[in-house]
Amino acid sequence: MATAECYKWWDILGHDSPNFAPGQCSFFQGKHALSEALGWVIVVAFGALFTLLTSVLVYLDYRYGGTSHTSEQFSTAGRSVKAGLTACDIVSKWTWAATLLQSANVAYKYGVSGPFWYAAGATIQVLLFAVLAVEIKRKAPTTHTVLEIVKARWGTGPHIVFLVFCLLTNIIVTSMLILGGASVVNALTGVNIYAGAFLIPIGVMLYTAHGGLKATYIAAWGHVAVIYIALVIFAFMIYAAPSSPVGLGSIDKVYHNLMRMAEYRPVSGNKEGSFITMLSLDGLIFGIINIIGNFGTVFVDQAYWQGAIAAKPSATYKGYLLGGLCWFAIPFTMATSMGLGARAMNLPITIAESNAGLVPPAVATMLLGAGGAFLLVFQLWMAVTASGSAEQIAVSSLIAYDVYKPYINPKANGRQMIFVSRAVVIAYGILSGVFAILLLKIGLSLGWVYLFMGVCVGSAVVPIAFSITWAKCSGKAAVTGAIGGLIGAVIAWMCTAKGLSGKITIDTLGSDYAMLAGNLVAICLSGIICVVMSYMSPQNYNWAEMRDIPLVEDDPAAFASDGEDSPEALTRALRWTWLTGGALTLVLVVLWPLLSLPAGVFNKGYFTMWIIIALIWGLIASAVCIFTPIWESRQHIAKIFNHLVACSPAETNKEAFADTAKAVLPPGAADAAAAH
């Protein structure tokens, strides 16, 4: 790339910039927008401060809110989380570093189709998972993990096989979270990337180990509030700030600049090379990979099953549907702003910088200087640590309930389970930093790992979904489908890379078509094997047996069965969830893109409508996630405040167990449950 051409790209917009030297082709050029000292403050001091704040709130909840301090509470948050906080938790755990960084990268590369396919392709999994969330409450109300369902259904062999898939999912997700966070902290502050990768998970493991799943919910609200506030600021700076110092600040200016950019640097595979069209071949390929690959990272991730287990029965489907729709705004609004903004400002961002997720930091720095860089790093730190906390408690539950209790100490009591869970949180917090460093050493980028996830874990999606939804599916079919799909995916992935380029390298394996082949084969071959074998030799499982999954300690919420939590109400909710989730999926991945195709290259009016939808969606999602949890918890907050002012600790909920069990269980079963 000639230096003169780099400078020309900026100059074509009709203005020069004092921020760039003539011929500058790299935005960061080894320089940092923030001081290294501030970087260490964000990585270390913010972690300590947030740990202290969350731990204090957890303590107040236990002491003055009447929350029982049991192993059930530690791993399931009392199975009583309401819809607003469930939605907030979904947004928190589904907002990875890639959500903020990779989504802007695909917007930078493909134009408006990138943010849409990123958002739609990763929202429908959460919407459809709402069906599984309701099924958990209907069929396995006492479970702690998805693998307890697998073991109750199919026995030890499949249990171990899917334990490997689940742990692999958690490891890849956590490593990718840290990889993106460390890359941005390093680019903007100069903090050593390996030190950042190691220290980021340390900042959340202490409050996670202290408060368990309830702590992650409390922290999730704070994380999400910061993420949305930063998102709204960046979006309005680009599209609604007339005095913007970077030549933008209105939809008209962004539109004009993008049209000019298409003339001088057209997008390959897009209609007329435009950045503002949904007719994008590469964007569509990315969308397909995104849709298929993300089924694995939702359906095979214990964190999402744990969220469903923790939710109040009547709040499961509401929380997951609401959470999916609110999360849509983060990649859609954020990337439509930051990715297109980078193109509209014609920033000298290299391909390497883009693939490393550095498009948003570059735009933030241009918009608000050091303040924008700080806000972006703070937003990213919140996203990484929120998701990292959910992954830590997910892994701790898998080890405690699916390794320690069934295979090491079947008679483990509540205190022992809490000890093991806390030990695993701390151990995994340390090891996850090591995993991220290994990825850095190997040389894998954030985008590469993101696309690779579906190849690794996609084959487990269909069998795990069938474990709670299809009585005919057998254990042999589930295991054969998962392993066969994985083998087929790896073969297709490597053969496609070899066939298209003549060699197998990290770069060729990371190509769109190789990843597409691997992701497609993983989920499709697995599903075909699983269905065919199950019809040949069906299990015909009796769902009533799944209600025998034992509790470790008393948990009255596990037996709630009246009003909107009754079996009849949950059956109605299941039908409604199938209808709503299916309809929203159809709208997002079929109707919306099809209706946008006739527009071709967007005219100014159509582009204006598109941006207004993105801004409004971002504002509504922000309001829902910030204020709904507070409103729903107003009585509990008031209870804590009143007991705190009176210096009077509240009675725990544990004493209510005996009466609740007697009311909802058959004669004799209540005494057995209490004794257990």
C-alpha cells in the first residue's frame, strides 16, 4: 500500500486532519491514547473497586435481605430471579469483547450488512433458548447444571462426553473474552498484553467466589449500565452531534462520506462497492457462519442454562426473549456507529488493527480524545469482566455438580459444595489468563477464534437441545452425533482450506469459506446422525424421572407450583415461547434482510430510517436494562434499606422450606426432601 494512497484516502473527503501525518497508514503506530499508568488503574484498581462494591452488596443482601447462604443459593441464586434482571444477565454474559470489537470490524469491512448479521445472527439463539429455559422449569426444576439433565437422561458415558464439550466451550469463550480485552488495553495504554490477559480475570474472581451466582447478577446490572451508557454516547456523537470536531455529527454527513468512500475504496462483493447496502456476499457468508457458530456458544455454555435455572419459572421465557431483543442493540447500534463511523472518517486503520478489534478504540479516540479512549476501555472492561464472571461460576458449577459430587464425594454436603465451587472459581480465574496467553503465543486473532468456535462445539448443540425436548433421542445417538459431527466438521474445515488455497495454515484455516464449511458440517451432520439413530432405536424417556435430580440443600423455590408458576401456566408459556421465538427468528434472519434487498444501495431517506431504528433500539434497550431490574426489585431493596437503618438482620428464607414443601409435595415426600 503506497503512503501517498493512504493520505489520498483521507483527503478525498474534502478535509485534512491534524491527527495524521501525510502517508500515515496505521492509526496507532505504536502510540497510545492513554498513559500506561491509567491502564494499570483500569486493570487492577477497577477490579479491586468493583470486587469490593459487589461483595458489600452481596453481604447486605444476605444479612438484611433474608437470603439463605446455602449451596443452592450459591449456584442457582435461589431460583427466583425476575425477568428484568434475567434479561440484564443475558445481555451481560452475551456481550463479549467480540460483541463490541468484532461487530465493528465487520461493519468496517462489509458496511451496514455486517452489524445487522452480527446482531441478528447472535440474537436468535437466545430467543430460541427461551424454549429450553421453560422446559427446564417444567421437567427438571431441581437441576443445577445442564449435565445433570444429561446424566439423568442418558447415564455416565454421555455425561462425560458432554462434560468435555461444555468445558471446552467455557474455555474458548473465556479465552476469547480476555484476548479481546487485553488487546485493546494494550493498544490504548501500553499495558503489557500478557500481563493484561492474566490480570483481567483476577479482577472478578474474588467477588464471584464470595457471592456465587447472585454476585454475578448484582454485578451484571452495573456492567450493563456502563455498556449501554457508553454505547449511547458514541452513537449520538457520530449521528447527532452537529459540533462534532471530526466532520461528522449528523446522518447526512455520514451518508455523504460513505458514498464518497465507495467511489475510492469500494467493498468487494457489495452492490456497486457500497458500504450502505445489504447486497453483500461477504456479509451474507459471515452472517451464516455467525448464526451457525453461535448456537454452540449458547446451547453448550453452562452459563445460559444456569441463567434459566436461576430465573423464577414465570420469568424464564420473558427474561430470555427480552434479553435477546435488548442485546440486539449492542452490536447493531454500536457497530453501525463505530464501524461505519471509522469509514466515514476514513481513518488509517490497517487490516491487522481491524482484525485485532481496534476499530472502536480508534473511533472513540477520534471522537473524544483521551476521554473517548478511556470510556471505550472502561466499557470493554465491563463487558469482559461481566462475561468472565458468568463463565467462572459456570465452570465452578460443572466441576462441583458434575465431577466432585457424582464421582468423588456423592455424599457431599452444602458446605463442601460451596468450598469446591469457590476453589474452582479461583483456580479457573488464574488458568483462564493462561489460556488467553496461549492463544496470543499461537498468534490467533479475535476474529479467527470467534469463527472457530462453531467448528469445535457446534456438533453438541442438537444432542444437548434434545436432552430436554425430545423423548425419543437415545444416549448412543446423542454421543455419536456429537463426536461424528465434530470429526466431520474438522475434516470439512481443513479440506476446504486446502482445496481453496493449496495449503493449510492459520490464515487459510481462518478464511470465510473454510470456517463456513466447518460450522455447517458440525451442526448439520450431528443433527442428522442424532435423528436417524434415535428413530432407529428410540429411548422413549419418561420425563417424570428427571424430577428426581436431587437437591444438596433445602430450596423452597425449586418446588414453586402455584399461580403463574403452575404446570398449566408453564405449558401455556411454552407454546407462547415457541410462537414468539419462532416469529422473531423469522423476522430477524429472513423477512428483515429480504425486505431490505429491493433498496439496493440505500438512498439518503432509507439510510436515515436505518440509523434512526438503530438509535431508538439502543435507547429503549438501555432504558429497559437499566431501570427494569430496579423497579422489579424495589420491595426487596426497600426491605434491605429498612433492616439496615434499623440495624436488624432479616430472617432467612430457609425457615419457609418445610411449609412450602408440605404444600406442594405428596405425603411423605416433603419429609424426605427436608431430610435430604
